Amino acid sequence: MAITVGRVIDLNFEPFYIDMVRRGIVLQDVSLKDIPQALRDGEIDAGPVSLVDSFALEDICVPVAGFCLSASNKAGSNLLYSKKPLEELSGATIATATADLTTRKLFQVLLAQKHNGSTDTFVSLPDEHDAFVISGDDALRRRRGARGYGHRYDLGEVWHAMTSLPFVFARWMARKELNENDTLLVEDTLYVGLEDGVDSLFHLADPKDHLLMMARDIVEYIIGYRYFVGLSERKSIELFREYLAELPS
């Protein structure tokens, strides 16, 4: 029976999938926020999971050989647009736009750790708000700015400035019941798709009109990411987990 993997359409996830179809893996398009439920329901066998969601899946899933989506500094597509400075957002109303859970929680952690602030008032656009968080390709489309919002923050960059660490936005996870050979196949296709960065960029670097990005923009964006969990990424994951536990419940 073919392995089914969740495919997140956002540009920074594309390098993961370059070798999969050739190897007989079925790709099922799933939004990042819906992947956890798809894994729990058995609709997919593996996929990239938003970091915060991955913590809650550790009862039924295991990490896939340390593959991740990590921003060394600037993330480029995990943004906060605000009508006032970050340090003044304690108690503010935040719209989530299309932001995944990890981007939202990262904002809360940064507000708490940098400015001793907190907010748990989140609404959907276009409800009245003081700032909004946005991620993925939607953030890329707004990367030049948002009218009416005088402050723009790249949350990966703010995290790096505070901790000197990269930020891991997602981890690859597989269901524990997936047999060893199938898990190894997923691992191998990920290695092959990522091991030659130049070749991966060649596959991706056609202009993306829907994102208003030229080839050089895409290359600059993608090379800002790391796709393997190293020592710095492990430290970052554990530190973020600690900070999450300190947030008001």
C-alpha cells in the first residue's frame, strides 16, 4: 500500500517533496494547520507539522530523522504587522490572519520574554484589532508592508536577536504505526530532495507570479532556511518549549 504524505503548498516547504512522487509516495495537499488532525485520523502517514502542534502529537507520532523547517535568522514569511511597537502590545487585540499556531505562540513568547507582556485576545480578520500575525505564502504576498500598520516584525529575526538561536517552525513527523521500511523510504526521499541545494533551487526558482517573486527573490528566501535539526535547532526547540510552559494558560 502506498505511503501518503501531507504536502504543504507554501514555498518554503517545496524542497521536501522534489523526490517523492518519483518514488511512489502519494502526496495529499493539506494546510499546515490541518496536518495534525490528518495524522490523528490516519488520512496521512507523515508530514511536516507546526512545532507547537508536534508537541501534542508525540503520543502517536515520532520525528522523521531530524528533518525540520528552521529559519537561521529572518524567516521572511512569519510576520507581525502592528499599529504600535511590539513592546506596547500587552493586552492588545491580535488578528491571526492565516498564521499557524506556532507563529501565534511565538509572538506571545516574544512579547512575554522581551517585554514582560501578555495577550490572549485573538480575533479573525477583518475584526477590529491592533496588530496581526501572518505566515506562509500569504505573508510572502505582504512582505513589502501592510497599509495602516507602521511596524513590521519578522518573528524569526526577533527570536534570533533575543536568543542567538534559529527558530524551528515545523518538524517532520510520522505515525508510530508506519512500518520501518516505509519510514526509511520517507527519510530517503527527504534526503535526496534536500541534499543538493543547488538542484533544489533550480526546481523552485521559476518566477512565482502569485507571490510577486522573481527567481532571485526565491533563491534568497529559500537559502535562509535550514531543513535539518542540528545542535542549535535542538537547543531552540527546548528553549521554546520552556517558554511556552511559562505562558498563562
